[in-house]
Amino acid sequence: MKTLAVLLLCLASLTSIAQSMCDCGTTYKMYRSEINGVNEFYIDASDLIKILPVYGLQSPLIYDFDPGLLDINDLLTYMGGYGNLPPEFNYCDIVVDFVASSGWPSTFPGAYFAIVKPTVFDEAGGTFENCPLKTWYVEIVDDNGVSRYWFH
């Protein structure tokens, strides 16, 4: 009986921690998606303002796709997505169940699994536990496969 009571208390505490990603901020913009291995980029002038200051810096920046520096190859990849519009996606539908160091287990309508991955390197003080976040992505597994959406 005590085990059941402890389990119920744990579940109740997890429920009270759950929050929408909108609680972490409402001005995030999708700049990249990867749907079943196919990458697309959605860049405009406001994105370049965020990317250019980190040009030449070491990984693990979220804007760097190859090990090392955010270099000309990364910049050209982004420029290839200039003017593209992102797919319809409401990140407010992501509900974070709890915060963990390896990602934030979450739920998303119709998904079997979802996990939010804050970019620790980009967050103030290197923490992954605080909102608002500067950069993050969500990975969603559903009937259509695996999708990832990056935001800043």
C-alpha cells in the first residue's frame, strides 16, 4: 500500500510540472526541419542577425552542422534556405513532462514520443533547466516517422 501511495505522489508531482513550450517563450521561430532525414532551412534577415555573430566560433553551436567551427559551409547551407517558409507547426502543442539533463521528455498530439533538446552551449550559464531558451529543437516520433524542428 505504501508503494502505491509513493507512486501516486510521484505521478502527481510529474503532472504538476508539465508545461507547454509556450511557457518558455512565445517568440520562437523555426529555422530548420529534418523530416525522415530530409533537411530544410527557413532563413530570413532576422535569422542572419542571430547566426552571423557566432560565425567562426567552436561547436557545439546549434547552427554548426559539421565538427569544428561554424564556417562558410554552414553559412552557405543556411543561405540555401533564404526565403523558404517553414511548415505549419505549433510548438505550443508540445507539453514538457519534466526537465532532464539529456532532454525534456514531452508529449505532442498524435506522437508516440517527443523530446525537447535545449542547446546547453547557447543557454546562459550553460544550464538546460531554465526558460526562456535561446535555441532548442524537438524530436517527434509518430506514424509518419521521425521529425525534428529547430527553433531560435
